Amino acid sequence: MSAAVTVVGAGPAGLAAAIVLAKGGRDVELHEWHRHVGARFHGDFQGLENWSCDEDTLCELQSWGIDINFLAHPVRTGTGFDARGRRHEISARRPLYYLVERGGSVQSLEYGLLKQAEALGVRVHFGSRVRETEGETILAGGPRKADIIASGYVFETECEDGAYIAFDDRLAPRGYAYLLVHQGRGTIAACLFSGFKRQQEFVERTCDFFREKVGLVMRNEQAFGGYGNLRLPRSAVQGRHPVAGEHAGFQDALAGFGLRYSITSGALAAQSILENRSYEQLWRRLLLPRMKAGIVNRFVFNSIGTTGRHWVTAKLMQANTGERLHKLYAASSLHAMLFPAAERRLRRGLHDPSCDHQDCTCVWCEHGTAF
């Protein structure tokens, strides 16, 4: 009988890996250093993107044997605002993304995946740090530094359900501000690629903006913050062990929608063990083209200045937004031509130099104590 596979990290990547391994007949020991699932998150809404490839995201998860036992609300329409505050109605033929909840509630993504893993016999150890690897191991410990941060509030509201996004450097430098409302609960945040030290200022500007534009009223709001790690790994294998999720740097460079990458990479890591296949070949075939496209898209977005970003985002928010986004992630000769320059820029790092760690109130916390 084969020895148990060790999975380090009970985030989406680690849980997906554990589910696929268990369905493949392997014993799994899953270790998470936090004391409960979803501890990094606060009940905030996020998007499980559905535009980067042809296959529907939920169908892809089900193809791995992952059930949809968590909130996954399809979002086909929304409202966007350009840098001049002009309103654009966003629509797509198929869901742009699926709204999911992060954290430890019974409808959260993490809780749903955890319950699936436990039902399959995965032994989950919370409050457990793995300091040395032994035997077959998948590393999925989450982000190791902050290249992207999201900061804002979760709250209760009587506002109607809706999805709103604003592209304005005064709200979120080189990023975007968003408001998601679903069944009496909401999430508002500024997603920043720069200006990290001023994150609270951008959050308050974002709140004021949506109060003015859509009549937002929040009750019982609670502050939250999160961060993401982006890099293009030369190898996603460490000591012969597959590295999955943001532990490996798998992230969407343009918009920070990395959940799909995390789950897919966890499933691929499990597949590499079950079928004795090269994990490097698996992730490079399925994830690398999309990651390269995202890196080029981010390079262009950062390089074209405020006026250029205004023009691009206004175009994206016209009819058939989903198809326009899909084209951005499709391999092209332009992507191939720009990628070497984009990769060099990425290698120099995206983390923001404005945070000098003096009198800092960052919630993303690349330094100090993680929240």
C-alpha cells in the first residue's frame, strides 16, 4: 500500500490537490498552520473568473472531481465606471465570473472544499506546521510576499444585488475599485498594484465614490485586507515536490483573479503524483500561456499611462465584455513579441516601493505580523 501523500496548506490549491488525490485512491495528510480553514479571509466576496479560456470554470472543477458545494453565483452583467466617472453597462453571453465567498463560513469556497476532502477520508491537521518534507509532498502554503493588495470592508446592506467596478488611479493606482452586493451582504475594496502605503486613503475614496454613484449604504462594516503574490516560476518544483497556487506564484498579473489558477495547479499537482507525470509539463501546458498573456497585459497596462488606461478600460466595458477579455488572454504574435520585455519588468518585482515600513498601517503586511 502506498504511503500517504502530504499536502501543505489548506487553501484552494491544497484542498483541490487533496480531493483529487483522495478520489484517485491515495491516503492524504493535509497540514494547515492556521487553526481553522479560510483564516486569511473575512467573508469577503471574490470572483472565480470565467474568461481566460474556453471551458467554463465550474465545468473544469467538476472535471477534476470537485463538487460545487459552495456559493458560486454566476455574474453576467454589471456596471463599470471609467476614469472620468462615466457609467458603462457590462454584459456577457456566459458568466464573466462566479461570485464566491472566502473564509470559513458554511457557504465559503474553503469550507466547501474542506468538507469534500474530509468526506473522502483526508486527514486534516489544523495548527500544524510542516518544517521538513518527507515522502510525496505537495506544497501549497499560499503567497509569500505582496505584489497585489485588496483592502476594504465587508458589510450588511439593503442595497440591491449588483456588481460594480471602477478604473480610476485616484481610487486604485494601476488597479481597480469594486463593489459586490449579494443577498444583503457586500464587499467593497480597492485592488492596488501601487501606492500600498496609502491604502486606507484609497479605500475611503472608493467608499465615497460608490456612495455617490450607486447610493451605497453600509451597516456593520468590518475592515478586511488581503494580498497576492505574483511571479513567473522558472520551476514549480521544489526539492522534487510540486508547488501549487500562490506558493508557486500562480496569479493573474492583469487583474489579480488567481483563484482558478490556484485550484487548477493543485489538481495538476495531484495528477502528476497519481499518474507519475511531470508536473512541470502539466502546468506549463495548461497555465503558462494564460500567465504569459496576463504578464504582457499588465506590462502594457502599466506602460500606457493614465490616458491610455482610460481608453483601454472604456473599450473593455463596451458590449461583449467577456469576449473582449477572452481575446486579451488568447496567445497572439503581439503577446509573443512583448513577452521578453514584460518578463524582464516582472523579474524586477511588482511590490510597491512607496511602503518604507516607517509608521506603516498596511494590512497586506509583507513585513511585521501577518493579519
